[in-house]
Amino acid sequence: MRDLLRLALGSVFGHRLRSLLSMVGIAIGIASVILLTSIGEGTRRYMVAQLTQFGTNLIAVHPGKTQTSGLPGVFGGTTRKLTLDDALAVARVPGIEEVVPVAFGSARIEADGRSRSLFIYGVTPNAPRAWKLVVRQGSFWPAGDPQRGAQLVVLGPKARRELFGEANALGRFVRIAGTRFRVIGVMGSKGQFLGFDIDDAAYVPVASAMKLFNLSEVNEIDVVYAQTAAAGRVENDIRRLLTARHGSEDFSVTTQAAMLEVFDNVMNVVTMAVGAIAGISLLVGAIGILTMMWIAVGERTSEIGLVRAIGATRRQVHLLFLTEAAALSTAGGALGVLGGMGIAALLRLAIPGLPVSTPPLFVALAVGVSLVTGLLSGLLPARRAAALDPIEALRTE
């Protein structure tokens, strides 16, 4: 094996330009796979982290259906919005730990001569537990009837800093859309969620938010179910309950599993596209190696005759040319891996927010695929070389 590798590598390095040209096609294909896979894997990890940062056992209920069915008019039933009473009813479903009715909107907030537009979340005091939030200073308002609002607000850390600087905000007053609220808490930093800056927000009682934004209903109901409960059973119980209350299924229930499934379907399509691009590039590279090796067999006919004359078997000649093809393609694959990872690293430096992550498994698979491609493309030239008659081959000298 050592002699076989020495002879094969000697032939590869003996024709550097030809070998380099043979490697280019494989390198481009592998680099494309590594780069696109890195972006895809980074995006997948980013989305999973975003979707699960509030917990993994969340269900969201929204008004309206994502799919239409039935008949219009009186035959199709009536459409009802989600209400606080719906949220209270959902809270009694077995297996549910927390229910947070949410009413939100954007409003102007003013304090200490400063004003800015903020996203205002109307929630109940159990929102920090349900959404995995932390109150860094102060607290949320005490539990009570969600139908009764209070002029209390909890600020996000960025909102507090923009309005009050480094001063203590607890006990101070702000005006939201002209209504006076007392600051009773400041949230800990949470970062961003799908482009929304959660730190630059304010939280008020849901009834107060509905009054601020002139809403008769809530925008959504977030449900946290017990880890021991079956998500499908809880989802079906919620559907049955709200359908009975509304007279029809005029709402949408979305689980995190469903959102992740949709995202996985999208990523599968992307993976197929990457595979198609890589397949085309690898096919071009394989044809290049086959062509170069076929030409090499013709150029080295006398050499083949000589090694056969001094005792080399057909199998040894066959293995020699297969090893050369494998060496070419593997070297091309290694160049492609280095190129793809290098471009991915440059992208991370140039665009820090771009999620790029190269899975080690895909690197190993890329090198393995390039090796297999080389073996397949070198099969015909190797068979041609092994089939040469040694006497006829020596006559070409």
C-alpha cells in the first residue's frame, strides 16, 4: 500500500497543472456544499434557538383561521374574536399550567422630557413565568381579575435606559399614549426575537392595553402546558373548548412542534437545492477526472507495458490508476472544504449577524463523497489500463 500511494502521488505531482485542473471541479462542488450547508445549519440553529427561548411547551391561539372552509354568510356561522373570558376558560383545561392573554400595539411613551415609540405588551402578571422572563428590579403587578386594569408598567431594560438614563426608574411616572402609568419594575435583558427587540418594550396589564389601543378583544392567547402532558391532547382540548364557545372553529392553534415542522420542511427544500448544486458540480468534476485519467492512460501506455513486463499484475495496474483518481478527487475535496470554511469564516467576520455554522459531520461526508467520486470516475480508465496487452504496450515506446 505504501508503494502504491507513493507511485500514485508521484504521478499526481508529476503533472501539477493537469492535476490542478482535475481538482477544480471537485473543489467547487465541495466548497458549494460546505458554504451553503454552513449557512443552512447556522440558520436552522438560529431559528430553533429563537423559537425555543421562551420554552418548549408553548401553544399560541390566534383569532381567525389560516385555512378557509364552509359557506359564507349565515350558513358559515359567525366569527368571534378571542376574549379575556376565552383565556379564563382555556386556563381550566387539564394539563395547562399558565395562560397569558396578550394585547399589544405601538404607542408613544414620555418621561423626564424624553419621548419615543415603544411596543407595548398587555399581559397578565404570570407572563414572566410563561415566557421565561426575569424581572431584574421591582416586580410585576399582583395577581387579580384580568378584566380590571391598573395604571402600572414594567419597562424593558433598553426602554428604561432610553427614558431615564442610569437613574432609578422605580416609582417614577411615564405617559403612554397620554395615559399616566407608574413604573413598578424593570425587566432583565432578553435580546431579540425574530428581529424584534424585546428589551425595547413595556408591559402593562392586559385590560389597560385593551383600553389604550381601543380593543374589544385580545390579539392572542399563549398557553404553557405541563411537560408531562401530551401536546396533541392539550391542543385538541383547546380546540373543542373554543369551538363550543364560538360556535365554529374561527381561530388558529399553533404549537411549537408545528412551527418547527414547517421550518424543517423549508430547510429540507434548501438541502435538496444544495444537493442538486453539489451534484452538478461533482458531476462536472468527475467528468474532468475521467477525461484526464483517460488521456493519462494513452500517454503512459509504454509505462504500463514496462510494469506489466517486470511482473505487475492487472489488479496492481488497476489499483494504481484507481488510487491516482482517488488522490486527485480527495485532494480536490480537501481544497473545497478549506475554501468553503474559509469563505464561511469571512462571512462571519463581514456580517456578524449572519448565522453560519459548519457541522463537522458534513465536512467528513464531503471528503468521503469526493473520495467515492474519484473512485467512480477512475474506474473506466483503470480498467482500460489493466486491459492493455504488455507486448503491444511496449511497442509504443
